[in-house]
Amino acid sequence: MLIVMKTGGDLLVNGFPLALAAEIKALSAEHSFIIVHGGGDIVSDISTRLGHPPRFVLSPRGFRSRYTDKETAEIYTMVMAGKINKEIVSTLQKAGVQAVGLSGLDGAAVRASRKEQIIALNEHGKKILMDGGYTGQIVTVNDSLLRLLVDNGYTPVISAVAMGAEAEPLNVDGDRMAAKVASALRVDRLILLTDVDGIMMEGKRVERLGSFEAKELQDKIGPGMSTKVYASQEAVRNGVAEVIIASGFKEGAIGAALNHDGGTVIRQ
């Protein structure tokens, strides 16, 4: 079975967990993996240390995103496609996984259109129009390149950096990239690993959701999880059989997600 797995956030602060890498190696006899990663907290830390603190905007739909001007785009690409990507690849190689680090620019793996303008909410909750900067909206995935790697025993590790029309690097959301990759390859499972065990409502885990239920729930949850729910809907709408949002910190996290031992399962 071909699985797309997205990881980011707290899971990467101290480096990609060796336990996850070992589990991928153990499962590789039955499954193939494509890994998509974020790492925004690490980007923010390094950007701040370089004297260019991050700036975030909130969309009217409740999505929080990094405002990416030219200097931010340079730092973002350096950290995402360089430091974080190669640390993940290194850890996977230690575990015996033949990982190949990519960004969306490599082999035009993921192309995006640059957003000319974005609509955001100001501090008073009113809509404002802003220059789009170096933020992208994914338009195509080079599925033949990814299949070529997977079919030859490699595990692609893709950073959330896409290629614009002028071959410029663009900031794209990691969850949305994972959904686009999963959709393009019509994979069996998309696993979104996070720091909580699925969607929580009133202190209880939501075990299962249909895509319509997920859409209704989206406005009731926080910005971080909201993006994951939106990406999940996008994936199942485009042919992915099942999306699992689950914790990456539990023992045997990937197997637990596949077996629905915890997490939230979203289906059409």
C-alpha cells in the first residue's frame, strides 16, 4: 500500500524521531511511503535569530499562515529544503530507509501559482487586501517522478516549498501539499501526524467523520487543526480512500493510525 505521511510542528523541533524512522523501515515490507514535512516553528526561530521575525496573517476562513516577503521566502527555503529536509533524510538513512530529499523545485515535483493578493483580517477583525508575496497555491504534482522513486525502492521526503511560474520557491502549506500529493497519486491512505491524538471536541476525541461532517466542524476548531481538516476534505474529495489525523508521539504511531487505534478517521 502506498501511504503519504505528513509531519511537522512539535514532531520536528528536536529532529525527526528515530522511532518513526524505524517504524517506517519495519513497515516497508508491506507499504511504501512518501513523506511531506513542514517545520514552521523552526523557520520562525531561525528567522527571528537572523533579525527577520515572522509575521502571520489570519484569513476570513480562519486559516493562519506565514506572510512571506522576499527575505522570508529566502529564509523559509533555506530552512525547509535545507536544514529540516536533510535532518529527516539523515535520520531515515540511519534507520535503513533509502530516503531522497526533495522540494517542489526538484524535478518540478510540485508547481504552484503565486498569489498576487491575499485577503486577511486586521486586528479589528476587518478584511484587508494584501500583496500575496511569495505564497503559492498548488496547481500540479509531478506524480510520475514520485512514482519512479517509489517504484525503485526510494522514499521521497518533500519539503513544503513549491515551484512558481518563474521557477521561484514559494511557501505552501504542508497539510495542503500532502493532500495534493496524495490526491495526485490516488494513494490508499494519507496520515497527518500532529502533537494531539486527532480532533478533540469538548475534551473528547472525534473518532470518525464523513467529509460533510468535517466541513461543518471546521469553523469550531482552532486554526492549526482547521487546516488539517480542510486538507483532509480535499484529499477524500479527490480520490484518497481515507485520511487519519493522529499523534506522532505515541509508540507505533504509524501502525496505530493505520489500525484506527486512536486518531480521527475522515472518509468520503
